[in-house]
Amino acid sequence: GGMLAVVVLLLLAAAGPGRAERDVLREELLLSPLPDGDVAATFQFRTRWDADLQRGSVSHYRLFPKALGRLVAALGVRELHLALTQGFWRTRVWGQPPLQAPAGAELWVWFQPTVTNVDKAWKELSNILSGIFCASLNFIDSTNTVTPTASFKPLGLANGTDHHLLRYAVLPREVVCTENLTPWKKLLPCGSKAGLAVLLKAERLFHSSYHSQAVHIRPICRDASCLAVSWELRQTLTVVFDTFSSGQGKKDWSLFKMFSRTLTDACPLASQSKVYVDISPKNKEKELLEVTPPPTSVHEATVQGDKRTYAVYDLLSPSLFNTSRSLNVQLKWKRPQDSSDLPTPVLHAQRYVSGYGLQTGEISTLIYNTHPYRAFPVILLETVPWYLRLYVHTLTIITKGKENKPSYIHYQPAQDRKRPHLLEMLIQLPANSVTKITIQFERALLKWTEYTPDPNHGFYVSSSVLSALVPSVIAMKDVDVEHSPLFTSLFPSSDGSSYFVRLYTEPLLVNLPTPDFSMPYNVICLTCTVVAVCYGSFYNLLTRTFHVEEPSRGGLAKRLANIIRKFRGVPPL
Amino acid sequence: QFQLTVPVAVVFAPGSVPGDLPRPLPFRDVQEMELSVNLRTTVTSRYETIYRSTTAEEEAALGAATAREADAALHLLQDTSLGSLTIYVVPETSSLLPQGISVYVGKHRSALVRAGGGLATLRTRLQQLTQVMSFTASSITAALSDRVPDGQLGPAARRHLKSSLGYEITFSLLNPDPKSHTVEWDIEEAVNRYVQPVLDKLSLVANFSVDSQILYYAVLGVTPRFDKESSSFLLSAHSLPHVINPVEARLGSSAASLYPVLNFLLYVPERSHSPLYIQDKEGAPVSTNAFHSPRWGGIMVYNVEAPSSPQASLPLHVDVDMVRVMEVFLAQLRLLFGLSREELPHEFLLERPGNEGLADWELDRLLWAHTVENIATVSTTLTSLAQLLDKIGNIVIKDDVASEVYRAVASAQSAMAELAVGHLHSAFQASKEAVTSSERAFFDPSLLHLLYFPDDQKFAIYIPLFLPMAVPILLSLAKIVRETRQHKKEPTKMD
């Protein structure tokens, strides 16, 4: 009897999605004042669709954008993460980001095991995405694509993590601007007409220190029992406003000052629409800041190993718009805050290129672990284009003056014009330490067609990626993902004692030996001129007829002489 | 240079044979008609007719009570190859056809014609009938519209979709005002019930994929005018062209395929603009409240009934009546495929296609037109490819491109041959292959003409050589000219 009931339940679950396809939209804005006075605003829009996109039968879309849904179904995508970023998140000053992305465009995709030709699907996918987002993702090819083995694990539901189904590429040169934002906004069910997306005004968003927009698609469990799959689309946008300099030295800000708009309503399609403001007390002192209007509730959470307090404005609660028609969240500091003691994040990194001349150079990466007593491992992923030839024997990892042997190394050498270098290492970072990783390289000579239009600007080397489980100072509770705020729930938390962090270092700009591109033309011009001059005199020699010149009346000198002779009374010449 | 052959069988029921037949039954007859599209293209249509009398089974089938039953019974007896027609001539007094109707076109590839009036009237009727059921001059010119000089095409010819290997049909529900309306439509059910049968039938012509989406805050590009008399909003016909553009940006063409997209939009006007009616050119409201855009799709405005009490809570829940909507969309779909019923003499009766939405002979019409269009497309593609190759002398033709070109030519020729014999199905298949091959050859990335260095730029680089060399030559030429002129002048001076 019990068995039968289970079978019936399973059948019901299988038949269920056809009838009652539910899709839910949640929108959220997190405003967090950064230690140095800037303000970070993180928008997250999450569409959850209780339907199995992969089965191919689904073709009727409601909240989920059709363009992306068809893409996922047609190309066998299991997980897709695309980020377009302008600027660099300064981890040391701004702290751990909720979601960091490398400068430029970053795309990483897990394909379904049913996809036979992953490279072809990857090429097709990047071309289509390039069309959807008006970005030059079509420049993703085998020379900048890698298959990391350890750094990028699926964030969603996955059975088996065969890394041959993963592709990762970064285009550090990509410039992100309005034309990328518009298609991104178009994917939102409410567009930019209602809800939090009203604030997304391009001229303000790109007038900022950091702008990063991303799309994450992944399958997730439909419920706790996880018998069926739902698809989740997260659209995130992070922007950092320099309120300190634009606000005449004051660190106070308001929604209107930052976005030149205020919120008037929630998106009518959203089942949740909230604004979170980080009002965590700094340095265990009394609250220094004041937010107006009074929040509807206060939410406490442990985020990235730190206890934080958030003022919450629920746009769906009718009491919020009772007093005034629009919501303009304002934050005022009661006392000028001393910005001398910035809390340093537990993990941060820095990278630079050194050396002189145009033949060899050295890439150095410094990784800081500022945790007072805990050591933890970090996975470092380096992707270096083929025209910088890495000398792996020069790889040195030094911590506290001693050599630090990585416990795992995966190195895939580059092939000229085919694939980049891939270096992945698992490095143990002792407590309170700095680890320096250096590797030398030689610059290759490119063919003259391979140079970019502005070769003297230099060539970008994409950011290296640090993934780590950072031990938390305070214990974290396991929370229900569905009910916690969105900004805490993209990365899966493993257990209560540590949290996942992914950091990107600075992209590098390397000068390659660059020829003088006008040289061939100069040579042509010069030789042509010489040839033409020779030809001219030959031509003259050959075509002129020569005849004896009859004596004429003479030149100027003769006439002058004659005038003088006249005066002297001597007969002229 | 097209020759299209339609096999026609004319079957005489007992008592319907006209007295003035030239020969005793059965016999064969061929009629040809010529149509010139432009100076170089002519289409010859050839009707190969067999005249015979009914067999015993056919006679029994014709004994049915109504034309519809007879049609169904006769369908089992016919040869069912695409493109062939069977016409049954029934006695003048037959009760099969209703009063006043002398031609009945069935759901399949047959028709019933009432005898009477001798051979001449029968001939003209047969001619009309075969044209209705296969192709007319206008349907062929529409298919060859690329070659017809401008201004000679009617508006109907421009409406037709281009022939393609596949089409994507997208149904979009536009809800510009989600705050006051929650609109729901059971599109999945409606597609399965109404659209899929038609597409199954059309699957012979092309691949179809159907999807749907709901777009919020998508508004039309025109603000409708308020009409005080009817207290409604009106969209006049001349403003309709401006309606689509802002919506189009939201529709999102499918990036994943290259097939043309047919858009069908259901627009639920916002509360402040409803009810909304479309006016035709004379100012009368359009009964379906819908319009279509040639080669693009159709739009239907679906008005939400105002709530009985003004205090009704917002948002208002709206369930779309899919029968009404699908009726309009299917009619538009037929229009876009050029399957609209043409003006026919009043004695013609067409059977309603029923659940399938499409009669067999209508499918044939589509196939005739698409085959001709495909062949024309192939020849245009290959001609422009040849022009490109003529322009760039040093272009590299890879072997696979060459073989695609050969295959396209061979397929196009075999399609022409099959058309001339009257095998519509194999002709269409061959023409499809020809299109695929020719497109593949034409769009091969190695044939991008930007890849090749243009000759005029090579010349420009060597200007520093040519210019100084040209100067003495030109100078001496000028000198020669001057001298010859002086030579001519001198003799006149002597006189």
C-alpha cells in the first residue's frame, strides 16, 4: 500500500508541472555604506520557475524571459553565469563584495552531460549571448577559453561535476556601457517601468566607481524533498557610488541623490520587494547613523562571517506608502566618522607585473590572510594568454620567507594561437600571513594582423580568481534559502564555520614588443620616391632634344656690368 | 522558363456526359497557358487532363445524400499524390449540390461540378476550378515577386511570407497595465487544440515551432483617440503602422534560429485606454478588433469588460477567451501564408476545412507557390554569388563550397524537371534541398568579400610611385600638344 502511494505521488509530481507552472519573482535592493564612505547598491531580481526547461516541451513563458529560456533549452545549458563589469572592486578598502566580477566580461557555463560537442555549443552560446546583451562575447574562442578543474563548481543542483562540461572565459578588454544595460533591463518582467528597476537610470549607474551587472541561471530544488527541478534566473547589478566626493565631503546619502529617482511602488508581478540598508554598528559603538523614514522591520543576519543588521523596507507592505507617496531612503551620520581604522577583510589579494624591457617579465600575486589564528586553503586560477610564455620552473610560492608547496597543481601549457595557459593551485594560507606567488614569462612576437587596433595601449591579462572557504569568526546558523534575503543565497554555504568567497584580482596590462606599423608604408613611399626621381631624370635624358644655345643678351650680371661700363665710359661687353 | 504540369482527372458520372465531346471516353487532353512575369521569366502552366467515366465504386460514392458525404467517400478512391486533382461531373439534375451551386470544392483534392450547357461551359468551369485548386496567375507572380517590376504587384502579393525551411510562431500577450489587470490565457491548451492541427498539416511545407510569452508594460506606439459618442478609444487605420515599433523591441527575436518569426500579439489595453477599438479607413469599427502586418504577424486588441461596480478591487482577474482569439489568429495565419479565399463566382461552394484548418488542395496551392519561389530564390542566390566572384578575381572557392553550388544547381534542375512532369511533392523536396545548398554556399564564411584586399587600395598605396612618374609624362604630353597647336597655327600665319 505504501509503495503504491509513493508511486502515485511521484506520478503526480511528474504530471504536476504541466498544469500548475508557477513562477515567482522576488526583487531586492541592498544598500551598504562602505568603510571609506562610498555606498554600494546591489540589486537582485530573482525569477524562479517551477518547470523543467530541459525537457524541451516548455515553450510558454510568463515571467522567465523567452530569449534565455530558449537558449538554455536549445543548447543544453545546465548553469550559466555572465557578468559584465566596469571598474574594479577594491576588496581591501571596500571589504568583501556580495558578488564580485572581474573587469570586463566573464562567462562561465556548465553544460548538460547530454551535450556531445561542448566546444561547438559553447561557441554558439557565446555568439547568441553576444547578440542578446550587445557585448563582444563573440570574441570568445579557444584562445581565451579554459576548462578549470577545481575553481568553478556548479552553484545549482548538479549530479556529477565532470569538469569537461565546464567552460570559462574572460574578456578583460570589454567596455560595459548603456547598450549592455538596456537588454539586461529588458529581461526583467517589469522592465524599468515599476518596482526597484525604476532606479536603474543609465546616466547615474555609469557615473560611478564600479558597475557590474550579471545574469545567473541555474537549476535548483523545487522543495525540501528535491524531487523536481526549478529554474532560477538571478539578475544582479552592483554599483558603487562615490558619495563622499559628490556630496561635498559628507557621507550622507539618499536614494534620490544616488539614482536621481525615488521608489513609488513595487513591481506588481513581484511576490517580494524589499530594500535592505546595512546599519550594522561599527566597532561595537553606539549607532552612529540614522535612516529615514523608519524601516518596516530590522533584519539580523550573519553575512560573510560577520554579524550584520539591516533596516528593511518592504515595498509590498501598505503602511510604507501611507505617509508619503514615494520612498526616498536617507542615511545620515550623527557624528563624523574617523575613517582611519578600516577593517581589513580576511582574504584579499593583489597582483602586478614587474620586470623591465620588452623581452621578459614577472607576474607577482600577493595573497593576504588576515585571520588572527586560522589557516585556510585557497584555490588560485590563473589564465594567461599564449603570447606571454610562462616559465613554469620559475614558479615560486613564498609565505613568511619559506617556500610553500601547493597541495594541488593543475597546469595546462598554452599552444600558440590555440589556447591559453591555465594554472590552478591549491595553496594553504597560514594565519596572519602574506603569500607571494611569482612566475616569469617571455613576451612573444605577434604576427602583424594579430595586434589590436591600439597595440601601444598594451594587452590585457585577465584577473586571476581566488576561491576559498574562509573560516568565520562567529558561528553561522543554517538558514532556509527560500526565506533569507537574496544577497546571502547565491553561493551554497557548506557548514556553520566557514563561508565561500570568490575574489578577482586586478587585470594586468602588459606591453608587447610592437612594431612600427607605418614602416612598410614609409618604405614604400621612400623607395617609390627614389625610383620616381631616377625615372624622371632618365626620362628627361631620353626625351629632351639638345641643341646649341644661341648667345642671348646675357644675364643680370652682364647687364649690371654694362651699366657700370657706361658710367665709366668704357664700351659695353 | 518554368513549366508547371497539373494532372487533372475529369470523371463523368452517368448521364452527365456532354453531347459535343470531341472523342469517345476515355481520352487525354493537354491545355497550355503562358504567363510572362518579366522579359526573361515565363511560366507555362500545362493541364494534362484525362476524361473518363466513373467506376462502379465512384458511382456508389456519388450516390451519397450530400456533397460532403460524397467527398469523404470519394477521398478513399482517389490517388492521393500531391498536386493531382480529380473533378467529378454530376448530372444537371443531381441533388448532391445545393440549389444554385454548380461547383463544390471538397476538403481533399476533388471537386464536384454540375453538368449542363455543353462542353464549352464545362471547359470554362473546369479551367476556373483547376486554377482555384492549384495556382493562379496572381499566386505565381506573388511567388516570383522579386522579379516582377515594381508597381505591378497587388497588395495581396506583398502580404505573403517568403518561402522558408521553417517558421517560428510566437504568441505574445501584452499586458501594459499589470496593476489593474491580471490576465491569464491558457495558451498551451489553445495551441494544442487549434494551432497544432494546422501546423501538422503544414509540416510538409516547413518546420514550425510554437512558443508564447507574456510581456508586461509593453505599450503600443500610438496614443488612441478618445471618442465621446461611444465613450471608447479609437485607433485609426492610418496610425496602425506606428503601433508595432515600440512593441517589437520587447518581443525579442529568437537568437537561436534563423527562421523568420511570425508574431501574433494579443493586446489587453490599459485601464485608462479601454475599451479600445480599431477603425478602418472609412471610420467604421473593425469587427474582429484585429489587424495584421504583412510578413510580420497580427495584432488583436482584447478589451476587458469594465467591472460592474467601480469599487471592484484591483487588479482585475481576466481569463482570455481563447476560442475568439485563436479564430482571429488562425485567419491571420492563413492570410500570411497566402491561403485567403479568393473572390469566387457565386455558384462556387467551398467546403469548410474543418478541424485541420486547411484543405488538401490548399496545401497543394502553397506547395506550388513555394516550389516556384524556392527555385527563383536559388537562381537569384547563385547569380549574386557569381556576380561576387566576378567582382573579386582572387577569391578562393573551397571544395565544399563548390560542391554545394553544384548540388544546388542539380537540385534546382531536378525540381524544374519534376515540376514539368507534374510530381509536386518531389519537386518541392528538391527545391528545398536546392535552397539549403545555395544558402550554405552563399553564406560560407570564406566568401566574405571584406576578407579580400580591394584592388583600388593597392593602387592607392603605390600613388607615391605613380604620381612623380606621371608628372614628366604629363608635362611632355602637354608640351607636344602645345607644339602641334603652334604647328597648325603657323601655316595660317603664312597665308
